[in-house]
Amino acid sequence: MAESHVPVLEMLWEAHDPHRTLGGRFGFDDERAASRWVADTLAEHWGTRVDSCERIVMSAGNALAWIGTPSGRMLAKWSVVPWRFSRLAEVARLTRWLDGRGLPVSAPVPTRDGRLQAEVDGVSMGLQRVIEGDLLDTADPGQVRAAGAVLARLQDALAAYPDADRIPALAAASEPLTERVTGWLDTSAEHLPAVAREALRRMVAGAPPGRLPRQLVHFDFRSANILCAGGEVTAVIDFEEAQHDHRLVELARAAILLGTRYHDWEPVPARVRLEFLAGYQAVRPLTPAETGWLDILLLWQAMAMVPPGADPTGWGPSALSQLPPPLAQYPL
């Protein structure tokens, strides 16, 4: 790799100086040192020659490097957070399995000795090919419907994944949905109007009885993690938040957060949510019990996004618009 090439340094979402972050979190003197380390690591463990390192993007304890190789553009991603290493290895196995079943994911490239995630120099690194596409545009109804359909297919595949129990658990609640929603109302909704809280309580009290099944889900399905080209989804990326939950909870969460990206966190219009849900149900129609729960979960997830105090992007009005009329006109 040419020494004269200096990669661009960026932060994915944090408002920190990327040069200080590169040294403080990842231990590199500068971007040249980081790109040399990436090139040396890929040469040794993957047998891949790096011709250029275009940019390095950092978030929390993760870094991503876009590189040029003789076989095309690739993406090296590594973590310096040891407790996540086992999860990253299992996520790599999961992604390869999904790729083998025709799901649009970014499959890991194995090392020389067949590992999908390599632990080296105190970090855990994986390598993928760059998949062409732009982040999901929620102003494009075709892309939105395609995203809903892909989520349904992805959930079907995840429900069948034979090694789901090997994904290390995150701090996800396991109590019944009724208790989860009412518990949230009791502890985290004080800043919301009483009329909204009581409306959600009434909806939960009238919800269909019985437990909805839990399974492995992506749980971060939104524009930032969905690549599209034309009207097609080319890849669902970043399975690092994968966990066990109800697929309907993920559907509701995805519908509410669908338009969010790294720095842009705003709700989508109701028509976008409806388009997304229609795409999903075209592949997997909801059961009567799920239909009874969906409006409850959509309202819950929308209310959970409303911040205390200032609300510059309008999560409050968006959540209240989902209340049954005439409550939807209640001011925040």
C-alpha cells in the first residue's frame, strides 16, 4: 500500500474528534499507522493485499476501514471491546448461514485458516466485501415495501437458525408483553401526557391473551442498516444487536425507527409506516393475536422515543398522532 495515501477519519455518530479517538480508543499514533496495521493484518491472516485505505470510521469500540484490493473494495471491521468478541464470532457464523440461504446480507470472508472472525493484537476483526447500494430512502415507497418484505423473510430465516442459543444474550426483557409495556409505563413515561399513558394502559388491558412466541431477531432494522439499489434491498447489515424477542416487537420497532440514521433521528410519516407494514404482511400475514397487539406495540415504541424536554424532531406529535381519535389531537 502506498505510504502517501492517507485515509479520511470520521466518527459514525459521536461528536468527538476522530484523531483523538483513533489514539485514545484504538492506540494508533495517526491514520497512516492505522492503515498500515490494517494492511499488515489482512495480508497475514487473510492473504489479502491492500492497495489503498480510503477511510476509517469509528463508533464506540468499533472501527471500520474501507479498503481497495485486487479483487475489489472490501470492508475491515474490528472491535477493541473484549466482552463482545464471542458475540462477534457468533454473529459472523449467523451471517454466513443467512447468506447461504439467499438472504441479502454482507457475508464474512474467511481467513486463511477458515475463521470468520479473527482475534489478533487484542482486537477482534472481520472482513467483508463492500456491497453497492445507498441507505434506505423512506421517500421511495418501493424501497419501503421491499424493506418490509425482507424483514419478514429475515425473521422466518432467523426463527429456523439452528444455533440461535449460541448468540450471547443481551439485556433483553423476558417477561410477558403485558408486563413489559405496563412496567415501562410505570417507570419511564412520566414525561408523557397522562391521556397518552392511560390510552396505552387501556389498550394493553384489552390485548389478546396468551404469549407471543420469541425468537432470534435482528433488532436494529432501520435505514442506517439497510442498503438499497433501485427498488431492491441489496443488504441488511450490522447484526450486532441480534437478540431473542417477539418478532412483532421488532416489526413495530422497525416501523417506528425506519427512517433513522447515524445523526438523523426523526419519525417517519404514517404513510411510510403503512407501506412498510404492507410489504411485511405481503410475505407473512399477521395472525389474529398479532393483529390485536400491533397497534399497541406501535404506540409503545413511538412513545418510548419521545425525549423528556426539548423534542426538535417531533417524536411527541408523531406518537400522539397514533392515539385513537379524538385523543390524537391532544397537545404534547
